Amino acid sequence: MFQARAQGDAFHTAFYHKEQTQRKRQNNSLSGAANSTGTPLANRTSHSSLTSTCRITSGYGNANNEKLLSGNRHYYRHDLIINNIISICTHTDYEMFNSVMSEYNLHYPTIDEVMSCISYSTDLYWKSSVWLDQVRMVVDKLTPIQRAAFVYTGDLHQLRMYNGTFMRTFLDKLCTRCEGSALDGAMGIIKSAMDSHVNLAHQICEDCVRGHGKEYNKLTPDQLNTVAATIINIQSVVTEYADFIKVIMVSDNMPTNVGMFPSSLRRSAITSDTDSTIFTVQDWIFWYTENQGNFTPKAIAVQAAMTFLASSAITHILAQMSANVGVEEEKLFRIQMKSEFRFDVFVPTQVAKTYYASIGCQEGAVFDHNELEIKGVMLKSSTNPVDINTQARDMMERIMNTVRQDKKISVNEYLKEVADVERKIQASVLRGETHYLKSLTINDGAAYTLDPEDSPYQNHTFWQETFGMSYGMIKPPPYKTSKISLTLRNATALKKWLDEIEDRDLAERLRNYFVSKERTAFNTFYATEEVLERWGIPKEITSVVDTRKVAAQLCKSFYLILETLGVYIHQKDIRRLASDYI
């Protein structure tokens, strides 16, 4: 897929992407098949075991990112803090830790700084001076090196707070782009390097590899040497800081309270699924660049470096997790969480598993043009007209492009755009056009298991017995109809409507029909193509068409997009639409 994309072959890019998706589905189906007694793969414990393994993997990945990147620890009770202090102090190699503290001249946290580290996490869950006093009694007894071990282990956020110069120097070295080197065997260096090192180097040297994937034969000798030299530098920096990495990021200490992690409040892990974690390093970009350009080549390089560090730490933690659940030694690294996508802009919504994002890189392949990623049926409903989905897609892309350009977003611009879409839909419906209406096929009564008066066939008899006598009878089913929402939601509204119909014979027929069916509301009118072509929407219906409901149903994706900008429009009772404001 990457090779085809690099060659500009859109057909085979899509072909291999679909093939990969199908392979994933086939793999996933094995788990479901194990849960079905109707297959030879049935194994009652297999599905639950696989699911549980995925969930603890995801939990440890999220917990690692929360602590490592943002200093957020799952301290929802004070006794858990005390347990964690004791655990870290027990499982720390103080000889090595002391050596690292001295070598890099790292700051020893004071008692107040330790408590600040703790309250930074507890503030998300509780406020209690009594509980904090009990924790402080334990912290008071810690030695300076124990306090440092507790604060810094697995926590680059806290390390940065008190050792900003050190962290900046470390990242400067790790993100160095090495140009002007003439190397022998540059291709061999790249091919023999770890994938994580290659992917980091690609993002540090984005202009060299952009649009080429890993087709290195398309690079100039200078570009190839730059990538290879950058990989060598990454390997050198990792070796230089090996003692620091071992003490801080790959110690024996695991993230705490992972069993209850689904209930945690997050700062870095912005969304997650059973087998994945999506996290942000934007705070590191803001800090490093001092908000002087968040999408510059250096900012992208720092992002890649922090992702590299987080992913590498996860590899270690998942190996420990595997050992803890009894995996044999040679298979400890079988479970992995690779960094697949780099979302330059990621926009979560308040609906589960629903977001839109701008992909700049996938598994080290830097895209020539960012690709749009949309997840969730509410953002790309297959039942919506194509023009609605296309306009929503265009809106998402424009919002993210504005962010990537470090510009401000005009909320009024998008609010007006949605209001115009609402008005366009409402006007179309009132003209009797079917473009924005949902359809329903009415079949012959014998085609339904229910009686004709209880099945969709009743919509045919309704027309024949009421409107048909005024407008003309229609041919028997099967035929397609368009659903038109009405405002007649209760007996009062229905009576008022019937009383105001000029054609009193039609009104009486309608009244008798509703009484015979014991109906006190008339929510949906079904119009066939024949009816709409010959008469349009009957004038009696036009006055009660709920165009607001039709517009609101079709604009759900727009409302969700507006919510990501902090504007809340759509409610279940449709009291407010964007067009009510603009």
C-alpha cells in the first residue's frame, strides 16, 4: 500500500488498503468464531481471554502515556498513593539512580514539590486535606533520592518541570538532523536499523522523504545520506543516554492501578479502543517551541521524538505485563503497540469512537499531502445525500488546515455555513423535491408477515382512502416513497390541522381514518414519486411539514463538527437550529 501510494498509484493504494482491512477482519473473526458453539473453533475461554489481553494491553499503554507525557497518575484514593510510593521505593536501583542524578545534575525534589506532584493527579478526583496529610506523613520520611525516584520514575513531565535545560538538551540531540555527510552504505544503514529509529529519522528529515514512503531509490544521494546519518545520530543518542533511559523509562516499576484505569481522567490519552491508544504530545510542542510555531519542522521532529520515547517505553511495559501473566520468555515481546498514525490535528467528539483527524505520516511514510481520517457514522452517514457528506468533509478539512497554519478559527463562518445548509434543505422539501428525503419501499400486502393494517402496506391504503379521492388514486405496490416528517405529534395539533383544512370532505375522511386506527398523532407522511411529480406535496401537508426535523436529521454531522468548536446546536426536541442564530 505504501509503495503504491509513493508511486502515485491511487488504484492499487485503495486495493491494498482494502486487502489489509479484510485481513484484519478475518483475524478478528477468529475471536468471534471461538465464542460461537456452531463452529469447529468454539472455545468458551478463547474470546474472553483475547479480549482481556487486549484490554490490559490498551490499559498499560494509556497509563504509560498519561504518566510519561503528562505526569498524570491514577490516584483516585489516598491509600493508593502510599502503596505506589512504597512500591517505587522498593523497586528502584538506587546505585544506578544516584549515578544518573549526579551525571546529569538533576534536581532533587523537595517535600513540597513531591506533594505538588501528587496533588496534580489527585485534584482530578478529590480534595481532602485529611487524606493529603496522611500522604505527607509518608513523604516526610523519604530521603532525597527516594523522593527523586518517586517523582521522576516513568514521568518525563515532572522531570521537565525541574530539569528543563536537561530535557531540552536531550531532545535537541535526539532531534538533530545530520546533513552534509558522505556515507558508505547509506542504504544498508537504513535497512538494518530498527523500524522505530527509521520512522523517527523520516520525520526529522521530512522534506527528504515526503511522498516517497520508503522507496529510497527515489531519494538523491544527499537525501539518502541525510536520512542514514540521522539514524546513526539517533542510535548514538540512545546509547549516550542509555543509563538515563533505563532508570527513568524502563525500570521495574509499572504504571499504578491499571486495573481501574477505564475510570481514569485523562490528560494525554485523548481516545482509546480495546486494542489501541491515541495520545497527544502537544504540550511538549508548546513548551519546546514556546508557542512560536507548532507545525514547523522542529516541532514535528520533537513530536516524533516524544512519540518514539513513549512507544519505546510501552514496549518495555508490555513485556513486563506479559511476564506477569505467565508468557514464556521467548514470547515476551509478541504483544506490541506500534505507532501507526501521526495525526497532525486530531479532533475528538463527545460521541464514542467518533472523530476526525489529519494524517501527516503513517508508519514512517510521510505523506505528500495530509489525508483526512473520519471515524464514526455520525460524521459520514451512508444514508445522507452525497452533497451533505461532501460538504461536511470539506468543512472538517478546512478547520484542520486552519489549525495547521497556526491561524484562528472563525466560528461564525462555520455557523453561517450550517445555517445555509439547513435553509437549503428546508426550501427543497417545501418545493416537493425528494433529494433530501429518506425513502421507504412499500410492497404488496402479501409480502409482509404482519397484517396489512399493521405493516408498511397501510401507507398505501391510507392514501387511497383519504388523499386519493381528492388527488387521484395511485397504482398498487411495490413502489418507493419519500418520508416527510410532520409536526402533528399530539391530538391537539392533529385536531387543529383537521379543522383548518379547506377541503372538508378530505378532512372528514382523514378524521374517520384516524379514529378507526385509534391514532392521535400523524408524524410521517409517505409520498410516492407519482404523487410528487403530478401534484407535489399536497397543500394540506405542506402547512405541517416539519422541515426543521428533516434539516436537523441531515445536519447531524455538521452539528457534531460545530460541537468540536464549542458551539452546541442540535437538541432532541430541535428547539435550536443554526439558522435560528444566523
